[in-house]
Amino acid sequence: MTQDRNDNTFVALPSDGPKLLRVTVQLTNITGERYWAPDTQLPPQVQIAVNINIVGLDQKNESSAEAPFVFTVTYNPSIAQLSIKGKAQISGDRAEVIQLVDDNKKNKPPPATVIQAVSSIALADAIIISKSLGIPPPLPPIGLPSEAAPGQNVPRKEPRYTT
């Protein structure tokens, strides 16, 4: 998959054949709100939940479709919320686009290519917004390598963010 950040376009080569699928992401609404006063220190541990909701998949013509989406970031305790809305424009082989639309009508999940394109673009903007609001970015925590011996099952802790 390749990306040109200037035009928010992703091109993916599916593993099932030589067909190309092109996904262009356009953002239509970006909101971010910090609920805690700027002079109030944030709690030492914050849980961050990221949700991507592809609202639908509508065929525009023989070789293209459009998928509106909502990308949200919520924090617990409720220190802030971010929301990014937009459209993923998908173009490719006629048969492939028709299959995507048919799969959507059968309530199958959207293709990974669309999810990856939407999440990459929206996450980049969410990180910038979080910096501007002075809240933790929606990134997974960077942990230290485990000191457990290989082969040992160590219970995984839920990721937590600290400020």
C-alpha cells in the first residue's frame, strides 16, 4: 500500500490478483473538545478508545463507490473527545467495486484496504488535534520488552496512558 499525504490517496494491491483498488479519503468535519480546564492537571492514567464506523457503501458508477465514515476518540475519565467525519472514495475494477457493494448489502465488514486508508488519515489528524488540545494522543503505549522467558504465557495488562 502506498500513500501520498498531500492528496490522501491509498493504492492497494490485493493478494487475490493483479487488480488495483484506489481509496481516496476526504475529511468533511473535524471536532475536538477538551472537557477539563487547561490549567487542570490530567489524571495520571487515561484509557483511550478509538472507533471507526463505516456508515455505508454506495456505488457511484461502474468503477467507483463512496463510503462515509465517522472516526471517534473517547477518553476515560472523560477528559476530551475527538470526532472526524469524511468519505472514502473507492475506485477500481468494475467487478471488484460491484462485489464490495454487494458484500456491504449482506452486512459483511468493509474491506481492510478501506479501513486502513480511513484510519491512517483520520489518526494522523487526531494526533495533531490532541497535541493542540493538550491531551494524550490516540496511540498505543510503547512498552518495554518483556523480561519473561520465551514460551511463558504472561497475562497481558490492559494498555494505559499516563501523562
